[in-house]
Amino acid sequence: MNEVKFLRDQIETTFKGDSWHGPSLLNTLDGVDLEQAMARPLGERHTIWELVDHTTFWLEAVLDAVKDKAMPDPSKAADWPSMGGTEEQWSQSLKRLEAAVNMLLDELAGWRNEDLERTVPGAKYSFKQMLHGAVHHNLYHAGQISILKKKV
């Protein structure tokens, strides 16, 4: 079995495809406008926009790791950036998220199964674990976004 192909498929499907579990992250974000993106319907909980930027931050960190850069220390990472306030900034956040996924998929296209067993730079886990984690992370936040959409 080609594990790299499987992981690439999982990343792509859970981001922008048709998955067995329900809507992908991109489908979940479809139609979210600026007001919805910035709303805090659950008190001080994160907004949809903050979840998008947080997810992007970690996808870019995974992409950097695939390019042999060290993973950031989660306790020191700026993984919850401040959201913007304009339609253009919201649009840029969505484009940045999609670009991060597409660049990661492109970067993994040349990988072999053996590459997955290597240890991620700056971490104590393998690329296989990290990439499975990226899939889980995307879906976790897609679920949160779905809940927030229903509340606004």
C-alpha cells in the first residue's frame, strides 16, 4: 500500500473533497461571510476566522517540516493570530488556507513511504504521525466551524 498516496488523499479529501464523514473543511467554510467569520456566538470562544488562521498556521508548519524546517514549539508558537476586520482580509485568510493545503500536497507528491518514517525536524515523532495529525486537526476545527455557523 502506498501510504504517502493515502495520506495525500486524506489531506485533500478532508480539506476540499467529498468525505464519508460529512463536509470537508472547505465545504464547511462555503458561504461564511465577514460577519459570520468574526462572530463570537459562544462568548469568548474562538471565531471562525481565528480557527481558519490557526489551522493555516499549523498547515504551514507541517509544510515547513516537510521541507526540513523544525516544527515550532506549540507552547511558544503564535498559532492564534489576531483576525483582521475587512472583507479583503477575510478573503486573504481563506486563500492562504487553501494555498497551504495545495503546497503541502504538491510537496508530498515526490515522497516515498520510507520518508514517512523519518523523524520530523525539531520533534520526537515521525512524518507519518504528523501528517495523520494534520488530517485530524483539520477535521476537528471543521467540526467547530460547523457548530459556530449554526450559532450565528
